[in-house]
Amino acid sequence: MDYFFEERENLRFDFYDVDSKSPNLSKHDFLGQMFCTLGEIVGSQGSRLEKSIVGIPGKKCGTVIVTAEELGCCRDSVLMQFCANKLDKKDFFGKSDPFLVFHRSNEDGSFTICHKTEVVKNTLNPVWQAFKISVRALCNGDYDRTIKVEVYDWDRDGSHDFIGEFTTSYRELSRGQSQFNVYEVINPKKKGKKKKYVNSGTVTLLSFLIETEVSFLDYIKGGPEATKLQDLVDRKDTSVQIFLACLTYWERTQINFTVAIDFTASNGNPSQPTSLHYMNPYQLNAYGMALRAVGEIIQDYDSDKMFPALGFGARLPPDGRVSHEFALNGNPQNPYCHGIDGVMEAYYRSLKCVQLYGPTNFAPVINHVARYAASVKDGSQYFVLLIITDGVISDMAQTKESIVNASKLPMSIIIVGVGPAEFDAMEELDGDVVRISSRGRFAERDIVQFVPFRDYIDRSGNHVLSMARLAKDVLAEIPEQFLSYMRVRGIKPSPAPPPYTPPIHVLQTQI
């Protein structure tokens, strides 16, 4: 089955005692069932999940062990380079600042962004840098699946101008540079209005190289190389000692999730229904939805399910001190909450005892997580910070510097904007198009993903769908950001631990 880190993929296993050859399940004895997510299986040690079977009241139904294995065809990556010719001129005082956005088509007909090129300034004939992307991210391993490519003119305020689009497929691209891989860029609106319209330029594939690489799952399943285990093997220790070493040293890479919530006064009085922090007894507020949407997926990859939960922009009791880095559970020495439910409880308790204030400063919570990330250099841990905010950032210069510093660390940052505010400034932090910089230093990697929650709200009021859409987009870049850190640092995953086979004891009978 397809695996997506950014989606919650629910699974159900039903167990029956087969009494006959009948395909009708009602003819067989029901033994129980097990519910889990694909993320739970993949996120377990060695991608091996052991869980209780339930379903028959008052009866122990046993346990089941489920394992997951990645198919080899999903390991390929491609290195591609494109150029364009005679693109439409969009800037009044110049030419255009074009960039490409690649979309993978989904089973339901929708599209998901899988890559953005850099911006090439002031030209109608850009040549973009070669980029690498996994075949899974590009087309989910389906060589004939539609890939949509949009061409935009970059604008500083984030309102990028649409130039046109074209579609292709992995199979077409794999032909390499040829007459078949010169694509007309079409703007549907212009095509519908102008009879003489031909195109808005062309995009040409310059190169296409296939490579086989390690995947995100290799690290999650196996963890960094186990040199201490090899020492035991070299010393010819017993099989039991080696197996125990597997449990100790063959650890998977741990994903550490931290939450930071905006408690500034611009959110409104929490006791009023108009507040973004209003605790409606019948449905989650925007902060709660964002927390659950992202957290319930991330927690499958965190073995202890203990998450630091922070707040910023509030006056704290008893002296009214303003803090931009306080523990939601009130314990700065131990800010950990058990699971997403624990984070939600701490969030609701905080709303009752702190005073919303300001300003909106991100740097302290980014630096908080960065301090922990800086202590891990072997790839054994990776940190993900979720910041949920309603307003315009106040410490932009300090935040940029914090992000540039953090880009060298095993760390990613997700920013979700809630409410009706304009978030134009946040686009600067998301380095998809223009790499963020501070005082002349550029970020080593793109580690920030920003989205406004309002773009994902379902108009029919289906909050479950809204949360799924949000999680899908904000988490989609995490695996590639994770891999980019490992590649830059030269950290390779170890193979998955071998299954333990107990030694065979020969029975000796005395006559």
C-alpha cells in the first residue's frame, strides 16, 4: 500500500477462525480485531508493531505482530534540470522572476506540491539549477501518473503571478533531453480569451538522471550506523549478546516533536466566542485543530510520546512577567506532556491562568529547540517544532538569525497561521523560493514550512477534512528536510535489526 508520512492512514485487521471454504465471513468464527495506523507500524522499532487484539468483551484475544517493508522501487531519485524560453513578461519595470512548482497527482484527482525551484531574477529565458527529488515524492512510483508543472513570476509580497502550466509524467521525463520534452506553457484564461494565443513560452528538460538512494524509512526503521554492534560481531560474541546489542544500539532515529502556541492579546479574550482561543465545548478552536492535525501524525514516530509544549507572548502569574518561552504545564524544568491529549490539556489549563499580552516573538522558542538539537550530531534524533500563531511577527530580524543558525541542526520548523490576519511577512521565513538569510549568511537548508490555516478550512464545516488537508501540506516537506540534513552530514542509516533466532538445543536422552 502507499505510505505518506504526512497522512494519517488508518488500518483495521480482522481475525477469523476459518471453518469452511465459504468466502462469507459470517460463516466463520470472529476472533477479534486490531486497529492502528501505518505510521504506528513504520514508527515502531524495526517497523515491527506488536499490539493486542480486541473485540470480544471479557476475553483476552491475544496479540498480533505486524511488520512493514519498503518496496525497492520507491528508493529511486531523479536529478533533473530545466530551462525556459520566451516566458510572458509580468513585471512592469522589468522582465519576470520565474520559478517552477511541481505537483504530484493524487488518487482522488487532487494535486500536492512536491517541489519548487529557485527564482531566477529578471529574465524570460531562465535556466534553473538541477534538483533532486525522490520518485515517490514525484509520482508515488507510478511512472504514468500525471505531473503538473506551474510557472510563476515571483513577487516579494507573496502574490506570485501565474504565467502558465503544462503536464507530463515520469515516463515522459525519463526519455531525457529530446524533442518530446519541450513543453508549451499554457495559461488557460488567456487561451480562452484570445483566439491568436499560442502559448506563454516553453519549458525544456535539459537533463534527467536516475539514482538509487537511502530513504526516510531507512533511518526511521534502522537508525544511524551501529559501530558498537560491529565490535561485538568482530569479537564473535554469542547470538544472544548480539541480539541484545541490536536492542541497545540499533536504535531508529527518534523524532522529537515540540509545540509553541501564541498567547498574544491579538487572539482576543478567550472567554469570548470571537476569540481564536475560545474553548467551545462542542468543537475545537483553530489552535486545537492545528495541534491535533499535526500532532496525531507526528506522535506515531515518537517512542515515548512525551512532547514539550511551550507558549509565548503572555503575562505569567504571580508577578505578571511577560514570557516568550514558558511551559504550558507550568513546570519549566519538565515541560513535557504525555501525547497530544496531554498537550491539549496543558493548553486549556494555561488559558485559564495566564494573561494574553505580546508581542509576537518567535526567536525564543526556536532557540529553545535549537539548544537541544545542537547537542545531537550523530543522526540519532531529529527535532520538529510546530509554531501556531495569529499575527504578524515582531522579532523578524532575530527570528531570521535563529532560523539560519538552526538550518545547520537536525531540525525543522512548521508555522501555522490561524485567523484572518495578513501573513505576508511569514512568506519570507518559508525558504521554498528564496533562501532565507541573516546578516549576509544564508540558511544551509530550507527548514521552514508556513501555511495559513484558513486555506484548508472545508466550506461545509467538515473539521476532520480541514485537519487532514492541513497536516498533508505542512508535513509533506519533513522527510526531504530530514534527508537533506543526513546527506549534508554524511550520516548513513544502518540496516534494520535482524530477527532473533534462538539457538537450537539438541535433546539428549540417557538410556
